[in-house]
Amino acid sequence: MEIEQRFSTDRIMFLESNLAKEDCIVALSRLVQPQVGLPPQEIADAVRRREAQISTYVGHGVALPHARMEWAPSWSIALGVSRDGMQWDTGTEEHTYIVVLIVYAELDQIQLLSSIARLFSNPLVRESVIASETPEEVLAALKRPGARARATLEPAALRVAGSTAEHAFALAKDTSSRAVLLHPDGLGTLEFLERRVPSTPPVFLITRDAEIYDSIDYGFADVIQLPFRGLRRSNVIEMSLLFILSKGVLEKGDTVISVFGDSEARSLDSIVYTDIDREFAVFFQLQSIRRPRDLQEVVFSRVIQIASELAEEGREGKPAGTLFVLGDYQRVIRHTQQLVINPFHGYDDDECNILDPILEETVKEFSRIDGAFVISGDGVIHSAGTYVRTEVPFSDIPSGLGARHAAAATITAVTSAVAVAVSESTKRISIFSNGERVMVW
């Protein structure tokens, strides 16, 4: 979806300093009214009701307020830019600089929101939009993402990026690596490539949004678009390779060279050599795990990513533990009971998908609730804070497990679901299948 083509200058506005969230929603509702065909106040009320349920702030100074309105004859997007920043959510010191309001009737909401989030996940795009002086400049920046910000790149950054890439290509040849994986999102441009990339070994372009790059034929073997947003320098290689492996692009026995940088520092300056066998033994063990047929690979990978971040970071400086039960939903719910109010109850399926970037912080926040997340194979989060109970005899549960891990063992013993448990005390992740802990790291 070429989402930047959906904006127009008559639906772009600059927000006053310190504008209240409520006033911002009303102002943007007026902009979409001609297309939506409903009164601005009715649009604003629908957006506010949705916002009161779960905040639509997605981080990096971007908020995506939205609402489904069944009687709307069309859908529309409005963009508000606050140069000085505004407070979107109380209780946080983060400022919001870009607000995209979306109103829709029947639409693939996950795809729409993901496309918008990807567009603004690039810091160059955000900087370019915020630096614009007129709606026309904003629109030009969206249609040529990062163009204004790229112009401010230091020449040294491009020289370093070019030199780093050339060294990576040479290293790949010297080590007979299977491929080179080029991650240019740190810069948001391919201008550092002065010639076509080598054909041997093949070079793959790895990005969160392929549309931000020009159409020059650099000779890439393929372009692989990642479903994850907000990857940090510390985990970009691990999570990218995990996703690429799940797509079958790389195999056991391969070695690869990865070239990447830091999006916040606007750099491409690092090279990593990876022995797939050694570094991803866990992945190949995952392939042998019995999984429900309905569990999509990208859903499994996304849950592993969130679990890894919870194990590493905890929540607000405190250790965090939780349980995800994935797939075989109809059988799983026969063995569950809600002991607290289900925070996902009453929402449409397209508003509760683990792949939705808006829900990442929500999932991490709800991990504090005792109980499990129950997620169907297509990624829909049906409940949180869910008590898992089965009739599996206690003697059949692997010894040495706490309540969370015991629940993971029992639910996977009576269903074909897979369970991912994060230990609060040890910060380790365990995967359960067929009633057994099949992996821990």
C-alpha cells in the first residue's frame, strides 16, 4: 500500500504549540469531514472513544488516533504536525510531533496502521516532515520520504557508509559467505552505493519499508521487508536473521555478512559475521517443535521478539514474567477461565492483533497481569490475564517448574498449542510443546 499517496495538502495542518489532545482530535476531524461525510463532532467523538480504550501513541513522537465508523461512505487520513511537540498521554514526558488521524468503514485496519507506522518509523521521514514549512513541503517529503532530511546528512556519513559496504562485500568474498544482508534504514538512502552491488555472493536489501528507497537497479538479489518496527542496534541482526530464516532465504550451514547502523545516529557503520549454525541453534530446534497448523510463522517470530524484550528489559525497570499460548484456539479456550477482566474483550479481531505495532506497548503493560495471553494462530489476542486449568495429573508435569511454566506444560499437553513462558526470576524464555519444555534460553 503506497500510503503516502493517501495524503493531500488540504488534510495537512500545523498544530499550535501545547495544543490539547482533545482539541487536536477535533481539528483533524474537521479536515477529514468532507471525505467521510459525517459531522466533525461525530467523528471526533468516535476517535475519542477509541482513544479512551487504548492509547494510540506508537512512540518516536507519533500518534495514530483512529476509529471505525460503519456508516462512513469512505475513509480518510489527516496529518497534524507539531514543531514544538504536544503531550498526547498524561503520565509520560514524551512529546508527540506527528498525529495521523484515520477514519474508516470497511478496511484492513492492520495493514493500514502498519503501513503508516512503517512510513514514520524512519527517523529521516519524521525529521523531514517536522522540518517542513508548508503543507506542500510535508506532502513532498511524504512522497519522497527522507528527501529533506537526507540533504542534511553529513558527507562523512555517506563516505563511512560506502566504505563499510565495500569492506563487507570484500569480507563476504574472502570468507565464502552465503550472502550479504544490507540494512540501510539507519541512513534512509542508498546514495552511498556508487556502483551495482556484487552478484557473488548475492546482496539482499533488508528494510522495514522498501518504498523509501529509489528505483535505481543496484543489482540486489532480492528485497526483504521486515514486519518489525523499532529494532534497536543491539537486536537488529538477531531479529532480522530470525525472520529471514523463517522465510527460507538462509539455511543451516550458511554464513552471512550483515551491514547495519544506528537510525538515531543516522549511520551505517557496522559489519557482523554470523555463523548460522552456531548463532541460531535455537531456531533450528524450533523447527522440530510440534506446532499447530494454524500458527503463522510471523506470529510465532513476533511473540518471540516481544518475549525476548520483556526478558531483557523487564517493565519500567522491574523484572517481568508472562505466558503466551499460541494457536489451536478453539481447543485452548476449553481449558481456560478469566479470573480478571479481560482487557481485550469487546474489540474487533482487527484491533487486537499481535502484529499491530500499536499494541506492542499494550502487550508489555498487560504482561504485569497474572495469567496468560491467549493468541490464535493468525495473531489475534483473545485474552490476557487468563487462568489455564486442565485435568493433567500433577505427577505428569515436569518437575522443578513454577505455576506459569506448569500451566504452559499442561495446556500444550492437551492441545496442539505452543506456549512461550518468560521467567520473572531468571529472565529466561522457555518454549513448551506436547506437554514438555522443548527449549530454554
